[in-house]
Amino acid sequence: MAKETRSKSGTLPEAADMLQMVWDDELAAIAQKWADNCEFQHDCPECRMVESFRVGQNIARDTSSCPSKECSKQEKKKLYKPDWKNVIRRHYDEVKDFKKDWIMSYDGKFTGVGHFTQVVWSRSWRVGCGYTVYKVADKYNKFYVCNYGPGGNVQVDYPGLCKMKDPKKAPTYPRKTDDLLFFCDAVPETKACALQVNSTRKLENKVTLSGNYYTIKLRKGQVANITFKKEFSPKGDFCVRIIYRKTASKAEVPDQSDAEIEIFNGNGVIQKKLKTTKLEFLPYQISLNWKTKTKVSIIFSVKSSKRSHIFDLKEVLAHDGKCGTKDI
């Protein structure tokens, strides 16, 4: 397959934080399985779901026929041969429709450039592709499918690196934390990630190609109380942000779980409900104001559903100042 040249875009500045792309056999196997369906459309997001990350997808199709009534061996060979370089170039050429001023205001809703933005998405660093040829009447259809991980075209800010030191490990993003009140990115060995867990079910730590996260699975009538032992002391206005995922264990089942974040000090507690996220990790943040020692806790429960439900926690941080006033 042709190598993707992602760091230069012609009309846009060169990339400053793009990860080097590497091949992923799992993504390729899923892409090939979908291509073999011979159905020119995207599969469902949960159909291509993997444990490590959200998966994005680009597809393409070329249609042709034999120039003669009876195809020669040479003609058939050409009909079945993929042209990856041309397909990727077509996706990339959407750059001509991409406006520079969209970069700082990207909301994932711009149309006509989704193939391009996925190809150059800086934090997508694994790719796997599939290909097939199928015939409809007298037409030969070349169907191309590429899966990208983590999927792009999402409204999140990322730091980044340029070179993958080890393609088998998650990329390490430099993170300035000395000016934060609290920071835990689900690395159990760190002091801030010391936990007190009250539940009949075990809280596990998952290590994936998109980083660590805590996960717990509950059934009907079960509750989990996850409290971070480390306290922090704000100086007035401060912000607490978590990155989490909450959903039923089966994608087709409605989420019937409850989750809330509790932020408490010696004088009381603030409780806020967390919404369903389905497949995505989403941020939740809240601005508060006090000057006393503070702790953060997550309460997760399943009351009535017979199906198991999952809560995943990727990151918890707090900083002085209201939410949105600090580049984190």
C-alpha cells in the first residue's frame, strides 16, 4: 500500500504534532471483513469497535468494465488490481476544499472534507485496510476500506509527538502537570491515582494503545463508589474535569445505569449526574469556588436493567481558575 504523506498539505502549514502512522493487523482484519460484504457504505461504529480506541473509517470505490466483450488475462488482471496510491490521493485532495480558518474552530460538522481530515488527523497513528472486487451486471467494483485508530474528526484538543518509539505501546504525550491542583491519568503507580473502591465488583485498570483507563462492570442492584484518596486545596475559583465513558455492555441495549461525580469538602458536597456516552470518551467539567481541602468521587450504579453496564474513567484533573481559562 502506498505510504501516506500526511505532514504536508500544500495549502496548509506543515504538521507540528503528527504521529507516525503504523500498520495494525486487527484494524486490517476488521476492514477486510467489511469489504468482503461488497456493500459500498460505512459499517456501524460499534461493528468496528476495538478495545484500544475509537475507530475512524475511510472508504472508496472505483467502477470499471472490460473494454472488450471477453476480457483478456491482462485486462482482468488490471480490473482486479488495487490502486491504493490513487485512492489515498483522492481522499487527500479534499484539502482544496478545506479552509485554514477551520483549524482552530473545528467542530466535526464540516462536510466534504472528512476523508482528508481523517488521513491527516495528528493523533491517528494506526491504520489497517481491506480490499475486494465484486461484479454487478457487467461492472467491476473495487471496494477499499481503511480503519484508523484512534479515529479522527472529533472535537478534542490533543498534544502530540512526531515519532513512535515503540509501535506496540501507547504514545506518551508530554503533559505539564506542575501547575495543576490534581491530575490522574489512570496510572496506578502515581500518588494521585490512589483509590478507595467500595463495590462487590472489581475495578480494573486497562492498558491500551490509546492509554490507560479504569473500568468497572456492574449488574442489576450493584453500586460502585470510587474515591480518590488524595486531597487538593484550591485558592478560590477552580475547575474539575473528568474524561469518562458510560454505557451498556451491548451497543444495542439502552443505557439504564446512573453515574454522578461528587466533589466534596468539609462543609458539604456537590453532586452532578453524568450522561450516557456510548462508545466515546467524553469530558465533563464544572467550575466551583472555595478554599478548603477537596476530594473527588464517582458513584456508579445499575438499578433495574438485567444487562451489565460499564463505567470507564480515563482522566481526572483540577486546576485553579474557572473552566476554560487554562490550556489543559
